[in-house]
Amino acid sequence: MDVNAYLDRIGAPRTGSADLARLRALHHAHLTTVPFENLDIHRGVRLSLAPEDLFDKVVRRGRGGFCFELNGLFALLLERSGYRVDRVAARVPDGARLGPPSHLALVVSAPAESGSRWLADVGFGDHSVYPLDLTSRADQDDPAGRFVLADTPDGDVDVLRDGRLQYRLETRARGLAFFETMCWYHQTSPDSHFTRKTVCTRLTAHGRVTISDRTLIVTTGDGRSETPLESGAPLLTAYRDHFGIDLPAGAGFRPPHHS
């Protein structure tokens, strides 16, 4: 992996110590430049978690992805930058119950800071702007809200944002192969919310910009606006202007291929 090309992609300095300050800077830079998106699922393009494919998609082709892709690639950048990274699974609420493990998050240790463990997550769509202190159970104020981490009787960790459960985090490290089945499910199953509609979103300096199906949503400290988009050229132009995603003319979206 060309680390410098990756850092250039997210607009981060090429040098720096493997400490908390740099981790926070890389996390923020990633969220503001690389969108969370599932467009390939609706274009019938099979997703791959192979490192070279993730690098090609996100860095060379200027695309985004969902949790397995974004956190999968970000983990490699952090490791190449001197951090220790554990890939961990999380269970996301599905109505009133917790679903099976379906999310990939990262537990990061900075060698310069003994005992530090940070929850980094650039692949949840809308989460904390900066890594969360996994060793603290006090309130953690973040530009995205107030986060609290709470231990469960089974040894997992609940991650709450403004009092609402975001997901339940396992604490044991997993190999990337563990997430292959989840990735396959979310790009093929009609029961996955990723196959039900298209989404593309990223953090901005003043809030967030999102295209949900055919609606452009812009949120700032002053409020929220929604603008309908026509299919075809207007939609493709919006992807290019707001996310730097340049899909070919005539690119269409269709139900994912099941096989």
C-alpha cells in the first residue's frame, strides 16, 4: 500500500508521530474526505475486502465504501503509521433487539501512550468525529454529541450517543476473514438495509452532506435542507460535486445481483 498516496487522498500530512493527536487528525481527515456509501451494491458491482482492491477503490478511484471497506482500509493505514490495531465486531440495534455481529470497528493503541485504547470508527456513516477513549466510562463530549461507553455483563461494551445505543462492541480481536460473511450478506440479502436504498454521506466543516436515494440532504448548525434529485445526469452531477465520485455517464442503479 502506498501510504503517502493514502495520506494525500485524505489531505493529511505525510509525517507525524503515532500518538493520539495524529490519530485524531487522521480520523477527522478521513471522515471529511472519504464518503460512507453503498453505490456499488446497487450497480451490481461485487465488493472485495482484499487490501489491494480496497486501496484501488478508495485511494486510486476516489470512492468510499461501507464499514468493512472503510475501517478495513483505515486499519492498514494506522498499522503502517505505527499504531497497533485490533479489528472488532459490533452488534447494531435492529428495532428493539440487537442483531448479530454486523459491523467492523477498530480498537487502536498508540505506542507513545502506555495503556491507551481508542475506539476508531470511520465506517458507521454518522458517528463520533474523533476516536473515543475505550478505557473511560465518563461522558465524552464530541462535535457529534455526548458519548458514553458502558460495560455489559457479558464483557462487551455498549456505545451510546446522546443516550441512544449505537452498537454493542465485542472486545476480542477478529481476523479480517471473520467479516467476509457479513460483507457478503450486506451486499446480497434483501433483508440488509444496504440493499434497500442507496446512501452516500460525509462529514463537512459545518455539518454533513448526504444523498439518500434521490434526495440531497445538507445539515449545518443553521438547520437542514432537502432537495429532490432527478435520476440520470442531475444525480451523477451531485455525486461528483459533493463527494468527488465520478460515475460514468449512463450509470444506473439496480437491485443487487443475487447468486
